[in-house]
Amino acid sequence: MAYVPGFSNDVFISYSHLDDQSVDGPGWVGDFHQRIQIEIQEALGAQVHIWRDRRLGPSDDFGRDLDRQLRGSAMLLAILSPGYLNSPWCEWELEGFVGARRIGDLWVDTKCRAIKILKRPIDAASNRLRVLSESDPLSARESGASTSAPASITFHLAGTAARTLSEPLIMRTSI
């Protein structure tokens, strides 16, 4: 059950499966998911529901479920990378999240409900990111290469997410 009333998910993590590959243990996105869930719950003092697509089968027909999860999410975290920009599913998720909102409903006070997290450098001029053009990305890279999500970005992002989730949100569609 979500923290934000009227939603089935507090956060929807949009990412390319290429960014969650692992040699040993959880991939980068899996690690990020665990860390951000803990940090947001600690910041809010309550349980939150974070959803991400864990299915890897390219032949799976899960568009309807993905659409339901997306529309039922109060916030979107887009993990940007070259793989993200090349994924038609990621583009569909971005446009679907924004399209499911009423005009002006993408922002809560001064906080955007769709947050960009820059995992790897990307072409900033990409047309695929036009729906998120008003917000600056948070960089997920610390000095040196890392196969896990940095604690500093999850801590900072958790505060932003907790403040955004605490504001009243209006849901456009029923689940």
C-alpha cells in the first residue's frame, strides 16, 4: 500500500535493463532501489511502495500491467543513461507518466514529480527527454567507477522524494 493516498505506488523507477546488469549481487538499479526505499522510509517515518519492472523477458507482453503501475504512481525516477535513451520502453514510460497527469499536476509546489538521475553521461539535446526538460538531473556518479548506487545520491534524493510525497497529490485516473 502506498504512502500517498489515491496511488498504488509512491515511486516508479524507470530504467533500462542494460543498467541493472550484475557480475555478483544486485545490479546498479537493484542496489539503488533498496537504498532509496530505506532512505525515503526513514525520512518519512513510514512505509513506501516503490515499483520497478523486474521482468527481463523481451517476449513478455506486460504493457497493460506496466501502464497500470505507471498511472498509479505518485512519482517517477528516471535513471538516465545511453541505454535509457535508446529504449523505446523507457520513452513510453516517460511520456505515459507525464500524459497521465493533468496540466500542472507534474509539479507539487516547486517540486517536480518526475526526477532525472544521471547514471551515465547522455546527449542532453535528446528529444526523448523533452518531457523532463524543466528539471535538472541529479548525478549518480561519484569519483571513480562504481557498480553500486552511491549512498550520497540516495540520501539526497530521499529527502527530495520525501518532501514531494508529503505534499498533497491529485490522481487523474482511477486504478
